[in-house]
Amino acid sequence: MNHKHPQWNRALRIALALTCTLAASTLPAQEAETDFSDGAGDQRPDQYPGARGAGWAEGWQIPKYAKNIDLNVELDPGDPSPHLVFTMQVQPPSQDYNNASVMRKYRDADRPHQIRMKIQMNHTEGFNDYSDFVGAFGGENPRTNFTSTSTWAVRTVGKTPDKWKWGAYHGEADGGDFSGRAMQEIGGRGNGMLIEPGKIYEITIKNYPEKGSYDITVSNGKDEVSSAGLRYRAQKDDWAPEESGIAFQAQTNESDASVSFSIFEVEISPLN
């Protein structure tokens, strides 16, 4: 004889639902990486501009930028490995802030994860103000500039390119106004890493969206500098979106200024 017990069936369904929910919440972030080894195209994730898949929510995008900016982002298959070359030229009349970027979104951004990237500075002309820089930043919808919904940021700090060092943003995690004082030299003031054209820098960010904080390390292959416990700029509601993005950016206030830098690898991996 088959006796049905509605209470037991209901309890079983609830238990199964809770098990599935707990399992999903403890899954690590999905890996997403690109080294541009698949060349140019939009059919596979590791191409440029690439396609959705393998942890990426979309291919590379170039957000809208001002008409006085000439921007070129192209794939170079050459030495020492395939890479993107970002070149920005500002034409008169200059605006207060001339920004341009290339960005890509990835999935599972609401879980602890590591972001690793390799950047090389190629050349600069102009860029002779503290507000001029090259860098990268993250957030739910990064576009051409670091905003109140952005999370982490790493960029050049210093008045002129010959004095540039790597800096990172240490905010209040409240979505407030940008503060130049919050852009701190990685490794501590006076202990940062000088940026040399032609040298590849590996930047590693340990990102903790549940805490609204991150740690960052920069290496030139020989030496490294680090800063830990840095807080986001974004407020708590914007800390942990399911999809987030990385934007590589340049900014200058000057007319006739130009900059070129290269992006060699970008890798997202789970943190335990």
C-alpha cells in the first residue's frame, strides 16, 4: 500500500530548495580570461572584439566618447605576444576632461575573485597635469570614467609621465564624490613603483564585493608593491552585481595630447 504524506512531501521540497540555494551561494566565481591568442574576430571569447562565453558576459566594447578625441583600439599579433594597443589623440578645442576607454563585462562578479592584467605604457605626449592619467577601473557598468557606482581603480599618479607611479583608489564605499586624496600610491607614499615606457606591469587585484574592498599588487617582473584593505568608491547597493566590467581608460585636459598603451592579458579567477 502507498501512503501519501503531504506534510513530508512539502518538507522534502523545502529541503531540496534550501540545498540548491546554499549550493549556488557557495559556488566560486567562474573563470574568464583572454590573451588574444585567437586573433581578430567576434565569434570566440578570446578574439578581439570577441564574443560572449567562457565567463565573459560580452565582447569588448568601446563606450561613446567626445568628438574631439581620435581613438583607435586594435589587435597587434606581434612581439612579445598578441595584445591590444589603445591609442588616444585629443584635438582642439580641449574639454575639461577628455576621456576614452575600452571595456568588457564578466559574470559571477558578486563572489570573491581575482583580476589579473598586464599593461605596458608605449608613449605619451602632453599629459602634464595631475588630472591626466592612464589606468583601469571596475564596476557594474563602467564607461569612459570612474563614477560613483565604480568600485576599484588603478591608475598612474604624478604630474608628468616621467614621474608617474602606480596608484589605487581608497574610497569611503558610500558612492560619494571623487577625491584626489583617495588616489594613493601603491606601496605607500614615497615607496611606489615608477612606470617606465616599454616595460610590462602585471597588476593583480583581489576583489571582495561582499566587503566592498580590495587588495592590489603591481609587479614589473623583478620588484612588486602592494596595498591592502582598500575600500570601493561605490555604495553598498553597487558592490556586488552579478555582472561587472573592467574598463581601460586614458584622460587628459590638454589639446594635442596623445597616449598609447598596450593590454596583454586579462584574467578573472575565483578566490577561496
